[in-house]
Amino acid sequence: ILKRVLKAEKLEVVSHLAASISHEVRNPLTSIKGFLQLMSDKSLSQEKREEYVKISLQELDRATQIINDYLTFAKPVSEDTDRINVHMEIQNCINVLTPLANMANVQFRINFLYEDIHVIGEKSKLKQCMINTIKNGIEACENSGIIEIQTEIISDQVNIKISDNGKGMTKDQVERLGEPYFSTKTTGTGLGMMVTCSIIKAMKGKIQFHSEVGVGTEVLMSLPTEKK
Ligand code: ADP
Ligand code: MG
């Protein structure tokens, strides 16, 4: 029975994500369609036309952002039994984010205290969590940013600590993390942390945030390690 309950919970998370993404992407698409319809009017002024193109491009960016926050690594078939090499996946995320980090003048520091660590779960989802978190770290850094990533094993849990020396958050902001649409960025989706928190929950893990304005933020993910 327990197994069935776990499965049901997992399905709930997955279908919730699927429902939100289709809803979220539909909105910008609908507005782009509206602007294209308006633009087919031959008498439309050049000025209006330019404005509508600009808004449509912004809306397209938004749709892409939403897909990035939800589905960068999604696979068509859900596999929740990958044996995940945590360090390999972290390195993989760093490779993906290096161009973004370079543009923001941010450096990575990695500190793996143990050799191979494995967890069981869906590789693509764990990657999505780490990408969303590391990306927030990069976006929070103003100048000469440093993102530190550390792993350690405490009894049967692996702790993945991702910290930045960026602008930090107030207590209220920390409390709102994971709430859908909470964003302080002009082009943020406010969906990245919601996705991250629900994935960690589905993997039977925990996520904690410590942050101080002007000092930085530390995100601690704990996941059960593979049973030997
Ligand atoms: P988005 O990045 O699209 O705004 P997220 O769900 O990823 O949405 O993050 C929500 C908000 O939490 C961000 O807008 C930001 O205000 C805050 N936040 C998240 N991570 C950090 C961080 N490392 N440093 C500072 N603020 C952060
Ligand atoms: Mg984000």
C-alpha cells in the first residue's frame, strides 16, 4: 500500500507540472496570436506594427523561459529509477551554465568531499532542480560572483549545497520561495523554485534556504542516497 501511495504522490506532482506548463505557455501564445491578427490589418501604422512585433518577441521569450524552467532536460518517457551519479550531474549542469556564468562574470568553485555518490531518481529532473538553483545564483550576483557547490554524506543522505555571494533575500522573500509566480525579476517566471521544490519533494528529499541581504544565499538539498 505504501508503495502505491508514493506512486500516486509522484503522479500528482508530475501531472500538476504538466498542467501548469501547458497553461503557462498558452497565455503568451494566445497574446502573440492576437497581435499577429492585429498586424494583418493593412492600414496599421508603422509605429503600431513595431510595437506589436516588440511585444510578440517579448511574449515568445517568456514562453521559452517557462519551458526552460520546467523542461530543459525533460525526457519523453518518465524514468524515475535512474542510478544518478551526483557529481557527474553537477559537472554536467556547470558545463551547461558556463556560458551564462561567463557573461555574468561569475566563477564556480566545486568541493566534493566524497568519491562517487549515487541517488535513485529521475536524472533529468534532478538536473532541472540544480540548473534552476544555480541559475538563480548566477542571476543574483552583481560583480565578481562566486558560486560554490559542495556535496557531503551525512548518514544515508547526500547534502548538495549551492551557495552564492549575490544580493541575497529578505526573510519574507525566503518564505515565499517555491510559491508559484513569486519573482522579483523583470522577466522572471517565478516558476523555477516551484518546480525545484516539487521535484525534491517527489524524490523524498528536503530543500532549505538560508539567505542574507547583501551577503548571499545558500540552498541546501538533501536526498536519500542509494541503498547498498
Ligand atoms: P525567477 O528566477 O523566474 O524569478 P524563481 O522561482 O527561480 O523565479 O525564483 C523566485 C525568486 O526568488 C527570484 O525572483 C528571486 O527574487 C529569489 N531568489 C531565488 N534564488 C535566489 C538567490 N540565489 N539569490 C537571491 N534571490 C533569489
Ligand atoms: Mg529562476
